[in-house]
Amino acid sequence: MARPPSNGSEVSICLEAQRALAGQGVAVRVVSMPSWELFERTSQSYKDAVLPPKVTARVAVEAGISMGWERYVGSRGTVVGIDRFGASAPGETVMDKYGMKAATIVSKTKELLKG
């Protein structure tokens, strides 16, 4: 089972991707992580319950710079993020232009599960 950690505005597109993947027979769980700092203060047993070590197919979704998410997706995971600045357009247009949409998450998840 893939588990894409996510926070903020990304949660809705992750849930949309989850529904699409479920329709294709792929079980995923969306994890909202609004604060790395608070998550890091929790016990290891809590962290392992949220992000089980045996689950290595992880896709993090960040509508900003992807740096830092590698600690949660691991060496086998991937991050869908926007690693550039200066785009000027309505939020939905920017998100679409830079691949922050359910179709991208579905594609990345399926690609990850193949490997």
C-alpha cells in the first residue's frame, strides 16, 4: 500500500488521487502532516503507526519546495513538489502548470509501485 504524506492545500488533491487509485484497485492512505516539528516530537511508536517502516512506497506532495520530504518518503519514495519560484497566476492555474494535480500523483504512485 502506498501512503502519500501531505499537508495543507495538497490534501484535497491527494484525496482525489486516492479515489482514482482505489478505482484502479490500488489501496493508498493519505497522511496529513501539517507540522514536521510536531511530528518529530512524537514517540517512535506513533511515527511508526502513521508511517509504518514496512511501507516503502511513499509519495509526498508539497505545493512548495520538495526539500526535506526525503526523510519521510525514504530512498524508495518520491516527492511531487514545486521547486521554483516566481509564477504568477491564479493558484489553481499554477498548481496545474507545475503538475500539482491528482493525475500526477496517480502516475507517480503507480510508477513507484512498479519498481
